[in-house]
Amino acid sequence: MKGKNIKGSISTVDLEVVLENKSIVGYDYKKLKSDLTNAKSNEAVNYAAILAENSQGKVEILLDSQANLLNLGKEEAMNSSLKTAIEGEVSHVRGKLENKDIIKVYYPIKDTSGNVTSVLEIYSDITNIINIRNIVMIQLLILAVALILVYILMSFLLSRSINKGVKGIINGLVTMSKGDLTEEVNIKNQDELGIIARYINELQKNISEMIFKILNLSKKEFEKIDQLYKSSGDMAVSSEEVTATIQEIDSNIIIQNEDSKKINKFLETFGELIQDVKNSINNINSNLSIIKNQLSLNNKDLITLNDSKNDIENSSKTMNEKINELYNSIEKIKEITNFIDSMADQTNLLALNAAIEAARVGEEGKGFAVVANEIRKLAEDVKKSSYSIDGVLSNISTEGQEVINIAEVLNTKLSNQFSVIDDSIISFNGIVGEILDLTQKISNVNGKMDKVLEERNYIFTSVSKSNESLENISKSSEEIKNLSLGLSIMAQGIAEIAETLNNNTNNKNTVLSVFKTK
């Protein structure tokens, strides 16, 4: 705003002297008027004056930039802008002077105490500026009208082009929304709509390729799921075979337990017979006549003893055969567990392949990946169970071998006892012709009978151990049966999971079948 430099050129000291003296002939007045005139010329304003209140409280011209003194003491009409300046604030007002547009600016002039003592009034002719502004406004109006017309024309042409391109894009998107991915968006525009159309075509192509890949993966998934389903069926069949084999083992164990009871009974009878023989021999020393009279009875006892010997031999042979059958059954179970282990590895591999295929599918294959992971865990559990079965079978095989060894020892001991019994029978048959040598021979027979009793006790202990081994085998077979049942349940769970995967894949293919690809 103009006038700041003029205000700065006014000396408040000179102004206070002029206000006090009210004289126009003094040095201070002339100096103040000269400074005001020079500053007015430098500011390029039309008029400058200092206003002050007179004794009547009205505002009058104290001095101005005119060369004459015609305006000195002339009163100024009070207006709101002048009143604002008297109150200490800069103000301005527009007006007319001799048909010219002017702008007046009022600057309050304060003394050293900060009180407003006078007001600097300046005004400039802004007629040319107003005229130029009006011309510029008219030109701007004409330019605006021209621009609006050009804008309307360009908007019409551009809207027509855009509508055509947008219509083509909308038609292409509607076709895609119906699942038809074979039709491309055909727009020849080289603008942003053309770029959008090209990207839509690329997106259509990528979606079509993705759906084609998903369908191929689904086909492979069907094959893997079918293999998994067959594997679970084979596993279930193998589990049933294991269960049947275990049942056969249980039957053999029951038979062997019965045979062991018979052997124990035979051994008790055999011990009693030996004790009777020993008692009879001792009685021979004191009473040969009694021995002679009882010879026929002793022969019958020996015949009974020989029959018992034959029964023991047959029972021992039967027990050996059953143990061999048990060992063969264990070997069959091992073959089955090896087959189950192989099937578990194949199932784990199939689950891993299914997880890889699910990872390739992406977001849609997350559920399938979770199911594949559960299948892999089930396969690992199956393999662990197979390892447990193999360990139990190894223990059974070891214990079975111990039973075989005990049976061999038992057969050896029985053979020794049978030899002693045969010697006893021969000795008793020779009693008739060798009664005189009977005393010494009876002494020898007593020693042999003691050994026979010791061997009988050893045989009895061996049979007891054999019974304990059979009980352990029975417990182990029960554990195998439980494990086999667990395998059967796992196989059923795998089959159910495979069926769920099959249903999920069918649902996914049903959804994808809506799309039509090239």
C-alpha cells in the first residue's frame, strides 16, 4: 500500500512544532512541507496532506503537497476510514474526484507518547488501472466464452470416443463375467482405454491359462486320490490278514498250553512211578521174596511207564511242530508288516505329492494342503505302528527260539530218561535169572533213579518256563492284534479323507466348468 515512505519522511518533532505554533512561515513548516512534497513525488501519488483537529474538534488540512496554500485550513468531511485512522489504525477508501477514480489512504501519526496527533492523507488516481482492469475483464470474458465453446466441442468428441471404448470394454467384461474367456476386448484406441483393454485381454488370457492348469492339476489329483484310496484298501486287507494270522497264533498257543498241561500231568505221573520203582527197589533189599511176588506187578507198572514214555514223546513232538508253526506264522506277520511299511511310505509320498500340487494351486489349494498333511501324519503313524509290530514280532521270535531250545533240551533229557527206563526194564527182566546179583544191581539202580528224579525236576522246570514263554507270546499276540486293529482304523480314516478330497476336487471342477477357455 502506497504512503509508507511518505509517512517515514515526516519528522514528528517538526510536526509537533507546527501543531503547537500553527504558523506557516516558520522553518519547521517549510521543511515539513518540502519533505512531504518530495516524498509524494517519490511515491508517485497524486496528493498528500496532513490532517489535524482544530479547536472546534473538526478535522482540517494542516499542510499538503500543493504549491499554493489554498487548501490550508480546509475542513475534511468525517468518514469511517478517517475516524478509524484517528483511532490509530491505517485505513483506506475508494471514491470519485472530478470524474476520476481515486483511492484515499489514511495513516495515523503518533507522538513519542503513542498518541495520535494527526493523520497523513494521500490519494492516487486509479482511473487508468480501473479502465485497464475493465478491458482485461472483457478480454477474459471473451476468452472464457471461447474456451468454454472449445471445451464443449472437445468434451463432446472425447465423450463420444470414450463412450465407444467404454462400451466395448463393458461388453467384453460382461462376456467374461458369464464365464466366456474366449472373446477378447477389441478396441483400436491408442489412449488409456486402449491400454485398459490390452490389460483386460492379458488378464483374460492369464485367467484362462490358470483355469486350464487347475483343471489339469485336478485330473492329477483324481489319479493321486484314487491311488491313495487303493492303498488304504490294501492296508485294510493287510490288517485283516494280520488279525487272522494272530487269531491262528492264539489258537496254536491255546493248543500248546493244553499240551503243556498234559506234559506236566505226565511228568507228575512219571515222577510218581519212578518213586514207586525206587521204593520197590529199596524193599527188595529187605525182602527178596516180596520182590519175587511183586515182579509181575512191577512188570505191569513198567508197561504203564513205557506207555507214559510214548505219550511224552508224542506230546514233545507235537509241541515242537506247533512251535515251528508259530515261528512260520511270525515270519508271515513280518512279511505283512514289511508290506504295511512299504504302503505307509507310498502313502507318505502320495501325501507329499498332494501337498506340492496344492501349493502350486495357491490359495484354493490350502484346504487340500491341510488334508494332505493329515494324510502324511497318518502314514507316519502307520509306519511307527509297523515298527512297533516288528519289534514285538522280534521279541516273539526270540522267545519262540528260546522255547525251541528248551524243547530240544527237553527232548534230550527225555531221551536220557527213556534210556534209563529201558535199562530199568531190562534190569527187571533180568531179575528172574540174576537174583543173586540183585543186591549190587539194586544199589546201582537206586543211584540211577536218583538221577532220573533230578532230570524229572529239570524237565518240570523247563516245561514251566515254556508255559511262561507261551503266556508272553499270547500277550504279544494280543498287542499285535490291537495294533492291527489300529491299522485298520487308520486305513478307514485314510479312505474317508480320500473320499473327502475326491468330493472337494469334484466341487472345484464344477465351479471351474462354468468358464469357457480356448
